Amino acid sequence: MKLPTVTRSIRTRLFLQLAAISALLSVALFLVVRGLAETAAEATQDGILAASATSIADALRSEDGEITLDLPYSALSMLGTTNDDRVFYKVEVNDETLTGYDDLPPPSQSPTISENTFATFYYRGDEVRMVSASRTVSAGGVPSNVLISVAQTRLGLAAISQRISAIATGIGLVFFLVASALSLLAARSALRPLKEMTAAITRRGPADLRPLAIDPPTELEPFVSALNTFIARLRASLLRSEDLIAEAAHRVRTPLATVRAKAEVTHRKLQKPEHKQTMREMIRAIDESSRSAGQLLDHAMVTFRTDSLSTETFDMAELVRETAERLEPAADLKDVTIRCTTPDTTPAFTGDRILLQSAIQNILDNAIKYSPDDSAIDVDLSVAETMCLSFTDRGRGFGEADTDSLKTRFSRGANVDDIVGSGLGLTIADEVARAHGGQLNITRNEGSQGACVSLIFPRQ
């Protein structure tokens, strides 16, 4: 069963677990604080009751063979800290009430001279706490057992308990809120290395297959190691694929050139029109195969070099003129003129010269191939906020095709089916532009035939 989105979040799950622990600790803190405070309050009441009983015991006298008591004011006044509390007392001599409340129950456990006893019970509708103390007083030479009992209602203690409970609740709530906030910070801090690693991978380009050079926490080391191993295997697999394509292109182009030459010779010797047509179709198929093999080789080279981009500083205008001169023989066959317009001075450009030359060559080759005879191709280099290299031809243009789709591999316009092509030229140019932080723009000429393809790079 698929988990809800919230519970699938490690940070949320970690926060909820820490918050649950904080809640348990808050409840435990509340119970401990309230228990300790109530115990301390009860111990305080017991101490005051014991002091009151001792004060009464100290006031016992023997006069004329009888035990008398002048009840001290302080003995009961010390218990009057709360107006709502009532105090009861009873003094018994040999099981006979000397003074106090005659109906005050006797203690369940008899006290000794050295140890008082305490009891809690209901008396006259209220819960009371009672202390009992025992003394031996000699009256007329006869020792008498005196039992002193002092009781106090627990209303004040209940009020204190309520206040303590409220304070403990506030402390527990504050502790929970603080602990929850700290838990959220702890969850974020614990997952920060994972977030940083994710950001490091996200920032990479599609062809960046370098190992992750980070120092992960101990718990993430196996994951990072497994990821680096996977990246190494993927890189090796891609290199083998590119090598295979390059080797296959090399091995295909040479035999195709030989076959084309023999087909041309055979074409001249044939007499029947249907045989000549068949041979022309064969030559066209050979040209398509040869061009595809060549551009597959170029694409493999571009893919490999963008993965480990080498940089050098060179003059972009000089590179444009040099590439145009290389393609002049192909342009002359169609009487196409290549007109280069470059600034007198251009800032130095830093990048991969071989890749940029391949991009320029593929764009120019497309422009020559699709241009009509006796036409011109304008190559303009301009430098402002960006460096823009545009190629404008007077060919068929792109028809109704989506210009963005022409950047994908093996994609061609619907109006060029009769011209040999592989659909890789613009793909190569686009990948080279993106490898240098730039972009490839494809537009239709305004008010005329042809197309304009531009390589745009940020100014360095």
C-alpha cells in the first residue's frame, strides 16, 4: 500500500517521532512536577500539624494531682494560613476527652512517644489530615497517657494542588512547544546533508557524469558510494556506446564512398532510363547513409567532449571565417555565396574550439544544402550584451514545423523530404550551445523565404 505523501517525507516522519517523544516527556514532566510539589505541600502540612501537636503537648501541666491544659494560641494559629481551612483538635487523658472535639475519631494506629502518626479521612463532610502524638504526664505521682490529635481540612492543600497542576501544565506545554521547535530544527539539520547532495546532483547538466565529490555523514556513505559506482558504470556504458557509434560510422563511410563511386561510373554507362533512375535512387540512398554516418560521428564526438569540456581562448570572428572558407567548395557547386560580417574587434571567447567549429559547420552545411542555386547566405557576428552568431539563408524555411522540435535528434521539416539529410545538424549545434551556457534560436525570415539560425552566448 502506498503511503500518504506526508508520511513518506523523512523529515515529517522524523519530526513527528521527535514530537511524540517530546509529548511523552512533557506528560512525564507534568506528573513528576505535580507529584513532587504535592508531596512537598503535604509534607509541609504534616510538619505544621506535628509542630501544633508538640506545642499543645508542651502546654500540658499537672496541678493538684490533675492534668490541665492552657491551650496556646500559637498552636492553632500556625494552622490558619488559609481562611477556608478548619482546624479540629482533641486531647485525651487515659481515653477520656480533656478538651477539644469529642467526636474526632481516634487514630487507626497508636502513636508512640518518639513517633507521631498521620491519617487522612473524612470528618464533618470534609477531607482532613490529622496528626496524633502521645505523651506521658505524671499527675500526683501517677503517670497518665495523653493522646493529642490535631486535624486540618485539606481545602488549602487542594487549592495549592490546583495551582501546582496549572503551573505544571504550563511548564509541560512550554516544554512541549520548545521541544517540538527544536525537533523541527533537528530534523532539518539532520537532513541538510541529503538536501545538499540533492542540490549538487540537480545542478549538474545531463552529460555531467563525474563522481560526487562530497563528504557525506557516516549513514549516507554507503548510498553515496553506491551512487558513484552507478555513475561510473553508466559513464562506461555511454562511452562504449559512443565508441561503437564512432567506430561504426568510420567503418561505414569508407565502403559507402567506394560504392557511390562505382555507382556513379555505372550510372554513366547505363542507357535505359529506368536503369538510370534506379541507379540514381541507389546513389541517393548511399548519400543519405554516408551523411548519417558522418553526422553520427560528429554527434558522438560532441557528446563525448561536452561531458569533459576542454577550454581555450580564441577569436570567434576568426573561427567563423575559417569555417566558412572550408565550406566554400560545397557552396560553389550550387553558386551559393557565403557573406561573413564580423566586427573589427571582438572580445576573446573561452570555450571548446572544436565543438564550436562543429556547430558552425553543421549550421552552414544545412544552409548550403537547403539554399537554392545562385543565392547567398549571410553570417553575422555581433557583440553587445550577448555574443550572437546568426546564419540567414534564402531557402525553403521550415514550413509549418515547430521550430523547437527541430532541435531533437533525427527531426526534420516536412518540406525537405526530397533532400538528403539526417536530422542531426541542429541537434549538434543546440548541444554545443548549451554546453557553453548559450542557446540555439531558430526563426523564420520575416516577409521572405528562408530561415535564420542563431547561436547566442553570454558575453564573457
